[in-house]
Amino acid sequence: MTETFEHLLSPLTVGAKRLRNRVLISAHVPRLAEDNLPGAAYVAYHRARARGGAGLQITGATAVHPSGTLGTAYSLQNLDERIVPGYASLAEAVHAEGGTILAQLAHSAATLNVSAPGRPLWAPSPVQSELARETPLAMTSGQIAEMVEAHRAAADRVRRGGLDGVELLGAFGFLIGAFLSPLSNTRQDDFGGSLENRLRFARAVIGAVRDALGADLILGLRIPGDEGVEGGLTPADLREIARRLASDGQLDYLNVIYGTNYNRMGRMRHWGPTPLPQGVFVPLAANIKQAVDIPVFVAGRVTDPAFAEAVIRDGKADMVAMTRAHIADPEIVAKIRDGRAGDIRPCVGANVCINLTGGPLRCFHHAEPARDRTAAPAPRPARSKRVAVIGGGIAGLETARAAAKRGHRVTLYDAADEVGGRLGLWATAPLSREFEKAVAWRRRQLEQLQVRVERRRRIAPADLPGLEAEVIVLATGSRPSDAVPPDGAEDSVIRIATPDEVLGAPGAFSGHTVLRDGGGGRTGLAAAEALAARELPLTIVTTDFLVGEGIDPVVRTPIYEHLLGAGAVFRPGEKIERLAGDRIVLSNLFSRARTELADVATLIDWRGRDSEQALLAAAEQSGAEVHVVGDALAPRSVAFAVAEATKVGEAI
């Protein structure tokens, strides 16, 4: 590894254009589009990343035809002239910061539920994907011609909008990829059967788009390096596909990823969260790079610039996507260029960003990355204030950091031996260990900002006047909800514990453990992960339809693999009726049938948390300006706690 990043920061010629470095922000949906167009918020989001120094940026998948949209108003659609002014604004903003930006053009085929009355899904063959579970219309030759023309027209709008070119989406089972794969293409005409026939649609689209763009703009194709499913495209197949398409002389680069949305597990793996290792798809890109003479890009959990530097140095790819890393910190390139790699806010693989529902993009521990769209930051305060932050969990750490960055004199008080709070506990669980990076980064930031941190200092109401603070921030967190013990608990030999107790000392537990997961989220499951890692017998009971129901399926997948792989038993749709000796009596919510779990040593009774506000009344009577952040305000997610803490810290 190198500290100079000479390979990563070196320029790269792609087609007729010269990119300033090898760092890619690959196509993703920040959920900022306005009526499916790139408005001010979308433009400012990409401007911020261009200002940070990325070599190449690509818009999120942009529909070229009504039969294959992404099904949400937050995504882009290039269906008519309305998008051209938005492209022009986007191009102007990115170019003003020295960046280069492409539009990714796409059709979702049978992978998304976007059909409407009279408008079924279009795909090569009537093959359902495991995501949409809808049988698509098998495209006629006339519809294939219509789709090729739709791509050409969309590319022409890209050119007239002033962007630097187009990436075609041929991965994830989207239309080009669906034609390429025997998994989704069962046609018996000129567009199916042999590999040469299955390549015909891709070549027609590539030719039409190249004709619309001309020779001066970039044209790339995103493909999987492996579909990872029986009956799908293998690495050998894709190496040959890449060789043939590259030899046609129309493409300027290939961008390699993994999987197909026709298969549910494939969808879960191409955006894998922690603890997936970095660069998991680099070998797939290296395989394809050996077969082509055009640049090859790679994506797949690259969060460390030193790792990206090694990929380029070792010749495994020509450009490396650090997309989620740039959601966590849009200034990665600027920081490594300036010798400040240690200041990079690390992506910890929580995958809050890939949840494609709800409002604008969020990050686990960067307050609203989409907030980059706003105007200038708040002016520096007229004078420095004495700020006391009480509580050293993630909300307290972030408030202290944000306030100190504005020039205030901040002291943080925490009752524990080390800061980190419940996030620090989570970071001890097998699948959450990277979360410690979110705490460690803030520790370093507080040291640099000269924030005084007083550990092992529990603040009581009577202590508040002695702090002599002009501003008091209560980041006191939460405590397990005061829940009524299960019936029979008094006479049972079963030990009742909280998730925090288990995470704090997993070695203190033995025997069969039952988790009552009534609180949802990761907390109870993190405790279960810790015990499963010790190979203890484990049963998880929940009244939800499935274990981890509120967790995004992409994140839920490795949790299931870890727990079920360790022999855990899931009991969804059931409730605990009572404890009896060393047994727990369950009843099914639907059948009302009763069953018993025998030889139970411990019940982890997780039913949520209540805010800890014991200091609030005294703080409000102290005469200081008072703020409440994180779980102390209301127990919710880490992302909410960080966003609120940043807002408070920047408002002081």
C-alpha cells in the first residue's frame, strides 16, 4: 500500500476524454429527482461530489421507455425533451468543479413492479424475476426496434444536454443483460439461442447510442462479471461477451459488477453490507480485463483508498468505484490528495444508503448526504460558547464534533470507561464490528478539535450548575423499556437479560437462549449474533411475520446466513405466553397452537427502549440553552441520531 496514491490519482483516457483520476462514483439513486427530472437538489448533490474531486460520476439508472422505469418519482426518466434542461444544469455544475459525468440509460425489464393497466413489463421472454414476480410480455421484433430507437433518442438528449456520455446498464437483469443471459432469454428467433443471437440486442443498442453520441462522447457498458445463479451467465461466458463487444470498437469501457435481479439472492449480493470484505468483485473485473483492450472499471464494497490504489497498481482494473464511500464522505479525493486520508469519514457498510424507499438518501453516520444541495453553511457564531455535552454515544460525539468545529469550547461527559454508547456495544457483535469506525473517527475528530472528554463522569442534576455551561446538550441515550415480566417469571429458573447485558459480556451466558424480539431493529439480533458465534443453542421468537422484518433485505441476508448457519431456530408469528420452570410456552398468532421450548437457560427480553431524560428538568431550570439529541429525544436509528446531532451542533 502507498500513501501517495500515485496510481489512483493518475489520469485515465476513456474514449476521447481524459479523466482526472481513477476514482468512480458509479450509478446510484440519491432519491432527489423532482418529477423524475434532475432539479436543483439533484444537481447540487453531484456538484458536491465533483467538488470533492471524483474522476467520473454517473447518474442513477434512467429509464428510456415507459415499460421499464424504476417505479418511483425519485428516479430519473429520459423519455422526452423535459430532461434536457436538467441535464444542462447538471453538466454545468459538474464541469464547473472539474468533473466528468455520464448518464446511465436503462430499462428494468422484468425486475421491478412498474407495470400499469394496459402496460405490462417488457422483457426478452415471459420469464418472471424473483423480485417482481410478474410475467412480462415477450417483446416482438417491432418492440425491439422501438426500444433500440428509445435508447438512441435518449442518448441524443444526453448529448444535447451537455453531459459527457452514456453508460448502458447491462447488469442486474436489466434489459440488455436480460437479452444476454440464457436465464432470462429463452427466445428461438434471431435474438435468442446462441450467444451471437443473444448479443444482437446489445449490439443494436450500442450502435444506435454511439451514432447519437458521436465519437467525442464516452460510451460504456455495465455488465456483471458473474450472474451467480444456476442457468445464468458465468465468468467464462461474460469474459467472452466482453471480448466480442469490446472488439466491435463501439465501447470505450466496461464497468463490472455482480449478479442479476432475476434471482433474489443475486439482488442481495451486489450491494453487500459489512462484513462483506472489500473489493469482493475485483477478481471478476480482472478476469474481464485480461480479455479486452479498453478500460475496465470495478465496483463492490471498496471503501479504503489504499485498497483502491492497490487494485489500480496491480492492474486488476483501470478505475475503482467508491460510491458508498462517497456517500459517507464526498471529499475523499481531496483529502487523499492533500495528505489527509486519516480525516476521511469511513463507510462502515451499514447500507442505510441502499434502502430505496422513503425520502432522500441517508447515511448511517453522515448527516443527510443529500443535504449537500443546500446553500452556504451557517455563518460562524459571533463568539465562542461553553458547551457541555452529556453522554458519549454517537449523538453526543457528533454534537460535540459539530459544535467544536464551529469554534465553541466543548466538554463531553460520559459515565462509561470509554465513549461509544450503545453503538460501541453493537460493534462487538460479529456482523457489526465495522461500526466501531464511526466511533473511532469521532474520537480522532474530537482530539483534533481539542474537545475535552471526561470519561467515568456521571452527571447528576445537582452537578449541572458546576459545569458553568452556556449550552447543555443532553445525549443521555435510552434504557430498556420498563416491561412487565412474562407470566411465570417469578417461579422460573430462566435467567432474564437485556441485549445490552449479553453484548457487554457474551461469555457470561451459556445453554439454550431464547430471544423475544419485540423491539425490532438490530439490537436484539446483535445480541443473538454474539451468542450464535459461540455456538450456543438459540431460538428467536417474534410476533412479526419474519425475523428482522423491519431490516432491509440486503442487510437481513448476512444476518440470516450467520444465525441460521449457526443452527438458530426462527419462530415468527408467535408470542410468549408464560415461563414454567425451564420451559417457555409459545402460542401461534394465527393457529393459536401452543408449543413449548425446553431446557431454556436465558431469555433475552427485548421490547424496545425508553428515553433517558432524568436531567431534562434540571437542565431547563439551569438558565442554559438546552438541546436534546439522539435516543434521549426519542429512541430511533443511528442515522436519525447523527442527523439531529449535526443539526443541533451546527445551530449552536
